[in-house]
Amino acid sequence: MNILHPELLSAVEAGRPVDIRVWRHGVVSVPLLNEEYCRYLISKAEQMNVWDAVHDEWERQTASQKGKEVGVGTLDEAERFVEPFEQHFMPAVKAYYKLEVTKILEPFISRYTIGGITAMKRHKDRRGLVSGVIRLNDEFEGCRFRFPDLDFDAGVVALGPILMFPKYYDHEVTELTAGKRYSLAIWISGEPLPEASTAGAAGATLVDRGAPFG
């Protein structure tokens, strides 16, 4: 199964760098997964019914703040992520954040449902240096991924691209009012994160400066 986003696949076939879109200072996205694969991940997770997998003590302590989740390794999907993450995602991180990636923590899928976890309060991430989120579906109402200080609603980012931001940026998920929301989250570790740069690098190209920070 091809898992690449059409825009990324087009760049690969043309032999050109993947485009990075800047939404706010420090908040960027790159096309990564296609819609078919996003829906496949949801279907496989639901079929296996292995939600609430807990991997470490920090997750145990914060479980009440998070959606029910499962690692892609549990779904036997980790190997599919190796090439797109190494070939396209990591160069984008390096190009924009000037960060030499040393570790990518296992991606996991979160699920928000009526009667279950319906929101995530405003917080900063504790892991890695850069956080990444991919929306996997659109069949829900409410449950908006937001950056309150930036007045930015990530709903403008299409299904499939990965939205990246420094871990210290406050963000939240508003209350779910209908349907189910699925997303994939990941954290990236590396050398200390300098101030975000706008300079491009091999493997990625900036295409949209977006609105300024604040």
C-alpha cells in the first residue's frame, strides 16, 4: 500500500524537495500520509480494539488528560513509517527548526469519543523538542486542535499532513460534540532547539510564511 500524501508523492517523483508550509512562527506542516492510509490506520486500530495501551509512567500519570491511544507498533505498522519519516519528515524538521534529529518516539493514535475522553486541557508537551500531529479523519464536530496564544486553529490543515510545533507551545483540544476524532501524535528529540529559522535546506522548501507569531 502506498502511504504517501499526493503532494509528497508528486515531489518525490519530480525529484524536488518536499514543501514546508508555515502557519505561524514555529508552527509548520508538511504533507506526509495519504487519506487512504489515514483511514486504514483507524480501521485497523478499531478492529484490533487495543486502545488504552500505556507505555510509561508519564502516560499513566496523565492518562485522564488524553484520548484513548495505541502505538503504531502495536498495530504492526511501524515499518511503514521508516521511509517517509527518514526521507521526508526528518529533513523538514532539520530545515525549519535547525534541529539534528536523534530520536523519533513511537507514533501513536489517539481517539476521542462521546462518553470517553472528549477534550484535552491547555498544556505544553513534556517529551522531545518538537511535537507532531496528523489528523486522521474529519467525521466529528468540535474537538478542535488549537494554539490559544497564536489564535490558530489547526483545522485549516488538511487531513494527512503532519503539523509540527515546539513542545513548549501551549495547545489544547476543545470539547468533542459529535462523532469520533482520531489523530496521530509523535515527538522528536535532538540537539537543543534554537530559535526557529526560516532558511530552507536540502530535502525541504519553505512555501508560505503565513501569519506572524502572536
